[in-house]
Amino acid sequence: MKHLFITLLAASVFIGCDKQKAAIEDNKDATQKAMDDQKKAVDAAAKEAKKQVEYNKDATQAQIDAEKKKVEAQAEADKAKVDAAKK
């Protein structure tokens, strides 16, 4: 009877350890999945931010080019006025 009790006690300890180990593994897997999901979200946000920066850069360059052309055209017009006034 004593041996049976010790055997049952040992078996219950092993079962408890296996349950704890399984719970730890499940927690580890869930944590890893959460980290992977967060990394994917950060990567997607970074990619979108990079696209936005490129778009803004192109839009700003277009504005600069348009302003430059406007200034050049105004300078040409002013020069033409000065040349016309000299005649």
C-alpha cells in the first residue's frame, strides 16, 4: 500500500510538472506570436511612412520647381518691360 501511495504521488507530481511545462510553452508561443504580430505591424507602418515621405518629397520638389519657373517668368517679364522702356 505504501508503494502504491508513493507511486501515485510521484505520478501526480509528474502530471503537474507536465501541465506546468505545457502552460509555459503555450505562454511562450503566445508571447512569440504577439511579438511577431507587433513586428509585422511596425514594419507595415514604417513602409507606409516611407511611402508618405517619398510622396511629400515629390510634392515639395514639384512646388519648388513651379515657384522657380514662376520667378524666372516674372524676371523675364520685368526684363522685357525694362528693355521696352529703354527704346
